[in-house]
Amino acid sequence: MKYPFLRSLLSLGTIILACSCSDDKSPSNGSDVSIIPCEDAWYLQEQGLLMYKDQRVTDLAGNQVGKLVPIQGTLIAIVKDMAGNTIIPQVDLAKTPVIPGDAARCNTNPQPDASISTCVDAWYLVADKKYLLYADLTVTDEAGTQVGTIVATSGSTLVNVVDMSGKPVVNNIDLNTLPLIHGDNVRYKILEPAFHLKDATGDYVIYQNTVVTMPDGTPIGYADFTTNTIKYIDMVTVLTTTSNILTLPILTPGAKCVDYTAPVVSSSSQQPIVSSSSTYIPPNPNSSSSKPKSSSSQPKSSSSAPPPSSSSAPVTGKCPTIKTKGNGGSGWATRYWDCCKPHCSWPEHSGGNFSKQCTNKGKSANTNWGDGSICSGGPQMTCTSQIPFTIDGCTEMAFAFAAVPAANGGSCGKCFQLTFTGTGKYSNDANIKRLKGKKLIIMATNVGGDVQQGQFDIMIPGGGVGMFNGCSSMGWGSQGAQYGGLLSDCETETKYAAGKYKSCLTEKCNKSFANDEEAKKGCLFLATWMEAAGNPNHEYVEVECPQVLKDKY
């Protein structure tokens, strides 16, 4: 038996396949009868490619890898990849073997693996990349971000996929031949774009700052971008490992099964995880930290050197001489107090320069550096003696502890001088203007890979607990907004009437910390010395640490 030879014709630049007049059918010379495409296709045996009349080019598994570009008026075509780069500069279609297609026997679309899921039923298509096709005619990538739509073909049961601009992506799709992924009703609550990993051990949402949550937003651990491991909150137990976190699908606001909670941008609140801007920023593989840190999103794991005594009594005397020793720049100040064990209290972070850690509701210094944080079920927490403070007779300078940016050369025990400019990150109200010229000397008890360059996150009780609330066992009252704390509450309650912030914040500090005079004093620092100013801008420079800070570190 012979199979009719399928000959290539070019009509108005469009490639079509037409039968010759042979009586019988047989594979063209050089074809491989073990390959059964769904429709007739030219076969490039050496390259392992199939070329179709709709100008698709696929590998033998049916994955689209390129497109066929015919040369007008000839039987010659160019093969290009999906980016438009030439793979094969010249293919003579008249001499290229053709494999007859068989829609009943072909199976070119691979089955989805367990890592691909969706909250509602979707067809699974593999072409130039993986697609999910929905009954509402939307098309998404594997993370649920819409990348196109389904377009019906007139007079046919086949459909086409076009991108968001209407440009064809994949044509002549028979939905009945595609695997169906059944929806699991799982939705992902995110605060910013995050990597998504689902495997046999669990379903993980991985943020750029290394915090890992469950789909419902509950924190469960951290990601190590260096080893590509997901660890439990204790930072020891390995939950799972993947080949490369940075190549995982990315959950984004607006995606099919994603619920995005936009941070409320007040004049003072630090936004969760990513930045202080009101727009989201996709995960940046080059800046991902492999250690947890910061005020807004995770336990400020830290503490350092065996703590000297820490009295809450006022320090008296004149302003110390501050000596500049390093580089500087400009930025802004945020605030937090999450009660977690400081970053610089962990042996693996401190470099031997331990920051103080405490038990007994932050009152008893403790040197068991290997103990876990209260934010992950351990006994250690931030010491309330590390509240901001002033020196009598030195009104224009104050002292505090903070999470500092790794990008600015921050490391445990380093000090920086912040000189406030009288302008703000989000507003320029009278409170912020009154800060102009004041200097805040801060010492790093937390070093954050996710704290942005120029951003210094000041430790202030009532400043916001962030993602991990270690303060729930302190017996304090309300801690205010998760990001921004009591001052953020005052801003919204007063409808952003800056003249009312101080009285509102003073009342809240007195009420929330009625049973803790030390923490109350730290909270009132924001209302008094810092003028109830939210997210003020500053110029910063590295300085030698004054003794008054060393004594409390």
C-alpha cells in the first residue's frame, strides 16, 4: 500500500497541505511512523520538530517552540523561535517529509503535574509555555495571571488562543482533547507578588523577603534562596526543597485565584514586606534575601552581646560627640515593635556581637542565645529597655535601636545618624516639618535584606507588629494597625488632621501600655520627640556608636 504524497503549496503567503493524485497512502521518505501528530505536519527529523499549516512549530511532545515564516511566492520557509530568533534559515517544504495526522490517536498535550492547580476547572494546554483555559474564555499562565483569551473559530468546534493584544498564540485547539484540571477552591491571600510552590509536602507562598505563608496568609516559615529550601518558623526544620525558587510561578494581584490585600498607605505606616510605595513590585531574584528580618513582615530575629544593665531611668548630661566613620545617603524612617527575638540575638547572625534578648515579658535579660523566638514558640523576645530615649539637656538628639538595610552596609551593632529633613515620604504636614534638623542616632539590632536602601525601621512600642505578632502575650492593649501601629490608627480616626495626632497618640499610648511604664515611655517618644511624624525623610551617615547606645545594646 502507498499513502498519497502530501505536497506543499503556497497561496497568497499561506501554507496549505494538499493531496497528490496517488491512490494509496504511505509515510513520506524519512518520516517516523511512531510519531502521530493530531494533524498533518512536516517533519524535520534531525531537529525533532513538527511544522503545521497554521505555522506552528512544535517539538515531538507537542510543545510549541516556534513559528513557520513562509517566503512569499516560494516553497521555502524560515523557522523562528517564539522570540522571533531564526532557528533554521531555510526549509524547502517541497522536499520535507510529511507525517499524516490522526486526531483520534494523537496525544501531544502532556498531563499536568501535581504542582499545577487552580481554584476552578480549567483545560491544560502546553504550547510555547503552559496555559490554563477557562470556561469564561480567559487564558492564564500556570500562576493564574491572565495572558490571553479564547476565541471561537467560525463554523468549527476548534478554538484559538490570542494574547492580550489580540495576537494569535495557538490556533485550532480541540478542548475535548485537552486534560481537565479540576478546581480545588483554594484561593491565595497575598500582600505583594510572591513565588508559588506546591508539592507533596504542602502549598507555599514565598515572598521576596523570605517569609513563607500558607494560602490563607498564615506565616509558617522562611525560604532560603541560597539552598532553595523552605524552613519552618524555628528556622531549623526543613519543610521542603525545590530546584530553584526564583523560577517558580509568581502569584500576582488580579490573578485568577488570588486575593490581594493592598496595604493602606497612610502618612506613616510602613507597608508590608516589599516597600513603602503604593504600587507592587515583582519579586526581584537579584535582591532576594535568604534570611528573615524586618519590622513589617517577620520576626526581627536578633539580639547581641551579653546585655549590660538596662534601666529605664533618663540618661542625663550633654549631647555626646558623634563621629562620622562611613558612607551615607538619603532615605526615610518607618517604625515597628513586634516583640520578636532580635535578628542580632541569633548566633548565626550576630557575628559574636550579640544584641540583648529578654524573657519575662521583655524585662529579664538572658544569654541563652540558642533559644528560639517568642514569635516561633520560643521564650526569647525584644527587651523593653531598648525603647528610644533622650538625654536630659540634649533636646535635638535622641537614640534608638532599629532594623537597618543590608544594602547600606548594615550589620549587627553598627550605628547611623539620621538627620531629619522636615519632609515626609507621604506627606509634608506640620508635624513632619517640626522634625527638621533633629538627629536620631540608631544602633542596628536587626539587619534586613528586605529593608530598602535608605529605609531605617525604628523600634518603637506601638509602632506596628508586622507579620509576626510576638506581643500577644505581653498583656498590652491594642497595638493599632498591623503596619504603622497606633499612629496609623490616629491618622485614620482623625481623617488625617495632623494637628490632632499628638493628643490621639498620647491617649492611645497611655491606654495600651497602662501596665508597662517602660513600653509606654517608648510609645510616647513618637508623640513627643518625634512630633507624631509619620515616615519622615532623613539624611543618614554611619557613625561611631556612642556609649549610651552600647550600654543598652
